[in-house]
Amino acid sequence: MFFDFHVHGDSRLALEARRLEYNGVAIIQSSKKYSQKKSVEIKEFDGDFRIWSGVEIYARNPEDLKKKVKKFRDKEDILIVNGGNLKINRAACEDPRVDILAHPYKNRRDSGINHVLAKKASENEVAIELGIASLIKTRLSSRARLLSQFRQIIKMHRKFGFPTIISSNAYSIYDLRTPRDIIALARCFGMTVEEAEESISKNPVNIIERNKINTVVKGVNIIE
Amino acid sequence: MKLKILPPTLRNDKRYISFEAISEIPLNRDDVISRVWETSLNFHGECKTSKFDLWIMKVWKIESIDNNVIKGIIQCSRNEVNSVRAALLLISKFSGRSVVFHTLGISGTVKSAIKKFIIIENQHK
């Protein structure tokens, strides 16, 4: 069971993902151009291939982030926060309502995650995303720098235990890759086979399962 | 805003390579960075170069009679020192002119690298 949780597009992209032997995708809209109607349109249930909808939040500062999380949390299955700014990274790791923190290393020389952020992320079960799209599009020294940022994130993952997710951040069919190829690539930058498989199968499922339970605070669930 | 420094147990192990570079035209730090990265990427590849944690720390210009000589310190991972030294050895050209890199020594701290290998005789750093 393989899932790709960061795909920008429409049902054509989802069909291609199904052809590449994924079992589900999450179609993500940007918070800058969000339409409620599209979110309802694309949710289909087609045999064993599921489509979820999500939103990627672009926030200017932590207060802006909190407002947007509050706004979108009830409407969408999956919440992704666009990382890169250290204050946003920190605010996202400290918020249990956030599902995924995408590319915390964007436009940075270090990896974006240190031991403080890693501990917060593992307490609040925020998944850190390793995006394959930037690996594909860069060359030479920026690609080497990206690989060392990935290694740093994996080192923190082994020590602190936050979930990792690998996704394609695809905008067209040319950005999608098959799940087995992604596992092979993950082994090249330091993950074990089990860690890589977990990142594209078990961790996405955990996110969905967690969101089905209506949680107020950790340990308190609303049943009805 | 910078990330807080990792505790000592989680830090990567480093070594500091002192090198000197003799060239026909003057080099500065940016030139050294681009040559070292380019040679390492061509020789070892992107995946292996990402393991080195290469960082050109500082470069000093040395007074010399007929050549342009600079000395500097490169930071790299402790396990990959030999690969970095090999990549430094293979640098031969810059902008069509000849250049050569020698490693003067390796040490565990910046201070001892400067003291042992970068001897400044009445020079302003």
C-alpha cells in the first residue's frame, strides 16, 4: 500500500498515480488560491484507490499560521505547512493540528531541523516531509547540499522518532515516480529499507487514522 | 535567525585540512570554493560529495616573490578525509591557468590547524 501525499493537480494526475501502482493520493491546494468547491469535487472513491484532499498553508508568521490552521482544519483531511522560515518551522512543530511540515530546508544552508524542533515534532506527531521534486530539478552542488540536508533530517528522525514522509510534490505527470524507485533512492541517501517503506506506506495511513478521531487535546476525544 | 547548535553527542565529527594553493593568477575564497566543489562533484559524484560536509572556512593570501600563493582551511567529515584529499589533488586548472593544491596537514581544531600549518610571519590575517 503506497501513498503520495503531496500532489498538486487534478484527477488526471491521480489516474497516472494509480497507473504507477500507488494506492492513494492526496491532492493538495495552495492556501493562496483555495476553492471549497474543488475540494469536494475531487474526492472520489474508486475501488481500492482513494483520493483525499488537503491544503498547503503559506504563512507569513506564526500568528498567521495559527489563523489559517484554525480555518482549514475542519474542512480538509490533510494539512501541510510550507516550511523554510525558522519561526514557521517552530510554530508548525509545536502545533498538534498540523499533519505535515513540508521542506523545512527550503532556501536554507542547514537542514531546518535541530534537536529542539525534532523533539517538539515527535511529541506532537508532526511528520517531516522529504520532497523529491527539488532533488529532480537541481543539479550538482545544490543537489549535493540537498542530500546532506536529507541525511541530517534522517539522523534526527533516528534519534527523536518523529514520522517522516517522502512525497513527490508533483505538478505534472513528469514529476511522479514509482514507489519502488523512491525506496531505492531513499536507500542512497541513508535510509534503511524499513524506514523508506514506512515513509510512503505506514506514516501516511497513520495521519489519516489520527484525523478520523476528533481530538480536542492529546488524550481527549469527542465521540459524539 | 539561526538554528540552535546541536548538543555535542549529536554533532558530526569533523576534521580541518590545511592546504596551500599555488597559481598563476590570484585566487580568492569564492574561486577556491567553486573549484573544490566542481572537482569533487565530477570525481566522486553528487551522492558521495554530500557525505563530506565540505566547507571552505577561511583563506589567507601569502606574500610570495613570483607566484600567487594562498593558504586556507577546509572543514570536512572525519570519515571522508582521504576522499577530500584526493579531490584536492586533482585540481589542476582555473580559468585556463595552472593551479596546484597541496595539503599541509590535518587537525581536529581550527586553532591548532592555524598554529601548526599556517605560519604567519609578520602578516596581518
